[in-house]
Amino acid sequence: MAHMLTAARSFTNAHNHLKLERVWKREKWYGIELKDKKLGIIGFGNIGSRVAKRALAFEMDVIAYDPYIDPAKALDMGVEYTTNFDDILACDFITIHTPKTKETIDMIGKDEIAKMKEGVRLINCARGGLYNEEALYEGLKSGKIAWAGIDVFVKEPATDNKLLDIENISVTPHLGANTLESQEKIATQAVEQAISAARGTSYPNALNLPIKESELPPFVKPYLELAQKIGYLAAQINRGYIKSFKVTAEGEVAEYVDSLRTFALVGALKESMGEKINYVNAEFVAKEQGIDLQSSKVPNESEYKNKIEIILTTEKESLHIGGTVFSDTHEKIVNINDIKLDFKPKGKMLFFSNEDKRGVIAQITTMLSAHDINIADFRLGRDGKGSALAVVLVDDEISKEVMQELAAIPECNWVSYAVI
């Protein structure tokens, strides 16, 4: 809020002009009001939602973008919710409050800034690198961005960052949590958690307390690793607000289904929360977000000695991914929904669901080749009901533009890209 107010009224520059240069020139420092301006908030978690509450008190119009929350969280506060990122780019002020993940790094770059209105004001007090610093620099120099308020940088300390040479920016040295009150609360919470740990009760915010793998039979460990990978894969394929998360297991590994659920949940939440999630707080965070968690043993009716399956349900659909481990170490995905497959959950993977018609594979491979994307492996499964699913392992990153081209293939049902 301090950076937002400075962005509106240039307080830092006006302060320096008077105090350091001893110049009294009121007409130089005309600003704008926050009232009736549209604020776009990217990431509507604990911090983003509190920024919204304070912005509403300034009579701003607030719009939130966060594909990983229940829209009701925003709507119940009187905040508009959007799934169209361009709605955020059209705002007068934009502030970002997401973890740093592969999805959010450089989330705002040259192309996004080009779509913004002239004189937009940008705030970043979350993580360095969410705004591309080169694009931010060029936008500030050109005047496209009227002002930026930045508390975090890609490389810190940022004493030699060229953003510091720009006049229309306010900068602080990563001060987000630097208040006496916050430090006191952190100390109090640490003591309370130490007491809870000593009593053997809960550990809601512990960072380095994994499940006791040493107490598990050796054959279970690869399944824990596989469960985490499947959870991460499922969250990338079926992006969105997770409503329910279920893990089933069959065979001897079914005795450890609750541990499997914990590992799978860490993988699933990692996609949206990054380094904030861990083996101890995963279920605590999931329940806090209203995710329905389930786990169950099922009869061993498949052709595998042991098998696990994860069902991740978002507001859009449910996705089932099953996997097993061969020869104790070879992890394999064996089904996605009702389609049987056989591939390792590793590397850059394109998932292409389509009507089972002639020529689709040729279209996919031709399109990837046209963009110099090398295919390392190609697996295909069919459900016998008119649908097919291709899993294409590639050596190169697949851009949003290529994904849009693939989605435009007439026979395409859906297409996703995941990296493990």
C-alpha cells in the first residue's frame, strides 16, 4: 500500500526534491487519486486478499486473477474475479502476489506490458523476477509505465540494478516483513510451535519435518516419489482451483495410502504454491483452502502387483492418473483417465487428447517440427470409444503460441504441457 500510494503521488521524489535539493515546487508533483481507479491483483491468497481489503477502503475498483482459488473468495469480498488475464492488463494499477514458480517467473514481460494502458502503475512486493526486469526498465523509460513500486529483485542485494537509475520508480530493499510487530509475531509463533513439537501435537508450519521414510519398507519409497510426481503432473494438466484430491492404492502398497496422499498432495500444491509447500504443511494448507482430501485402499483388480491412482478434481473436470513401479525403481504412468499408456513421468511432455481420426499424429509432428521442437519419444493410447491421447516427450520448451496452434487443430479435445 505504501508503494501504491507513492505510485499515485510520487511522494519519494517530492520528498527528495524538497529535503535534499531544497526546492519548493508544488506544481511539479501533480499526482492521481486511488479512488475509482481499477486495481488488478494477480494472486489472491493471504496477501493478495488483504491488499484488496485495503484497496476497497480507498474506494478502488478491484479485480482479482488467480486460477487456483475458489472465485467465491473474491466475490464475497466485493471483488470482481476474472479468468482472463487481459482484464488485469487493462487496469490502472497492477500488483502481483504469487509464489515464484516456473509458471510465474517473467509473468509480466514485454508482450504483457505492450497490452497495458498508457500510464499504468505496477507494484511488486512478492518475489523478484515475477516482472521481467528488462521489460520493466524499458517500459519505465518509455513512459508506458508511469511508475513502479519494487521491493524485490531478481538478484539481491540490488545495489547495482539499473532500475535504480530510473526516476519514476520507488524501491525498497526487500522490506516486506520488516516491522517490529511481524518479528514479534514470528518469535511468538516459533515458541508456540516448539512447545507443540515437544508435546507431540501439531506442526502446522514446520519446514523440514518429512514423513519417517526409515520406518517404511524399501519397496514403498519409489511409490512415494511416484505419487509426488503424479500429483505435480496432474496439477499441470488439470490447472485450476482444486476442489477435491483423492489417492487410491491397490496391492501391498495400499497399506501406506495415507503417506502416499501426503507426497502426492505436495506435488499437486507445488504447482501453485512453489517452495511454500512441504510434507508437513501440505494437508493443513489443503484443508485451509477447502480441498476435500480422501484416500482409500481398493481391491487389486488390475494387472499390476501394486498400483496407485490420483484423482484431482478442479472446477473444470476430474483427472485420473495411475502409475506403478517395475523392478523396484522404474516408475511408469499406466493410465490417464480410461486410456492405457506406458511412459516415464520425466522431462518435457506434451499431452494431446483428440478424436481418433486419421492424420492427427501427422499434424502434431509437422507443427512441432515447424517450430524446431525435437520429439524424443511418442506414446499413444486409445479408449476404443473414439478418443485418443498422445504423450509426446520433447527436447525443447513449448511456447504458449505453439500450444495455441495445437489447440486449433480441429480434432483436438484438449492439450496440455507439463515438465517434471
